[in-house]
Amino acid sequence: ADLEALIDRLNADPTVHGILVQSPLPKHMDANTVVRRIAPHKDVDGFHPVNVGKLLIGEKDGFAPCTPAGVQELLVRYGVQTSGKEVVIIGRSNIVGKPMAALLVQSGQGGDCTITICHSRTKDLAFHTKRADIVIAAIGKPEMLTGDMIRPGAVVIDVLRAFTVTAWAFHLGAERIVLLRELDEALRLSWTVAVGASPIGTHECVATWGTDFRADLKKVTIPTL
């Protein structure tokens, strides 16, 4: 009741432009009830059913969840062609997987994709990922995706650590965080891996892995969405 009363006050406060409720909530609170309490025009997470609906039908005056919006921006900034491409999204959460599909299927820049959503119950995940031009892994299960499941030339966005990680390297700067992962199988292939798609909307780097077994790390700062 206290949280709902606070949300009501913030909804009515013209000096407050956005409301974000940090999850997970305590067990005695119902997350759906709390999300629906937030005024749609202040729901910066994009979780309110009004904003979910606007995202699905392609209206631009709502909010989209920041992580899928950031992944799409990452593709656009690096010049990855999406029109007509086969995209496999691994994960069906309301936070990443489903809104990611809704964004990429829309017409226009960073869209026009043919989408397949896979998840923990998908049979023969590799069958789907091997034919994909773009793979977006948002399932949070280590080793769910391995290099032999990706075709050469594909683009991979690893949102929630689905790869086998053998090494971490961090560079902390005033304007950027660069995260580079060594991926066992990736060194033998030639595809692009984008890593570090942060749930707070700042994205860090793309590493292009070539057949010469070296990673060309390109650093970029994408503004928080």
C-alpha cells in the first residue's frame, strides 16, 4: 500500500517525468499490480500494458524496454543490415525476448526482420541458430549457446551471458565500459559478437572475430536510452 501510494503521488507530480520500479519486488508485492499503477506516460521501463501494446503495433509515442531498444541501436550504429534478415532470439521474457521481437519485426531502420523466438523448451536449438543471420541470446544460462551453433558470418548479441566464458577483460573509462570476452569456438569462426548489452541501457563494444584468431575491438558509447 505504501508503494502504491508513492506511485500515485509521483504520477500526479508534474516535476516527475519518469518512474522506474526496481525488480524483483518483495514476495508480498504483486509486480503486475505495481507496474499497472504507474501512469503509462511515466513508465520509462516500458512494462505497462499500454506501452507493450504500442510497441507491438509500432506506435512511437510509448516507451520501449531499454535493453531491447539498446540492442537494436547497437545493430544500427554498427551498420548491421537487418532488412530481410533471419533473426533468432533466445529467450521469451517480457523484459527482453518478447519486446526484442516486437522491435525487430517493425518496418524501418533496424527492423524488417523475420523473427524466430526460442526458449528453454525449444527442441533442437542449434537447428534454428545455425540458419540465423543474427542471434540475440537473452536467456541467462551459461553454455546455452556455443560457437558450433552459429554459422560463419552471423552476428551475435549476447545479452545475458549465454556463451561459455573463458576470460574477462574490463576497461573502465569516464565515458565507456568495454567488456571483451574470449569465446572458445568463436576464435575459429568469422562472425561478429556484441557483448555487454546492459539492462540499464548503456552498451559497450563489438568484437569482430576473424580467421586470423585476433579480435579487432571497436569501442563505442551509446547513450542511455
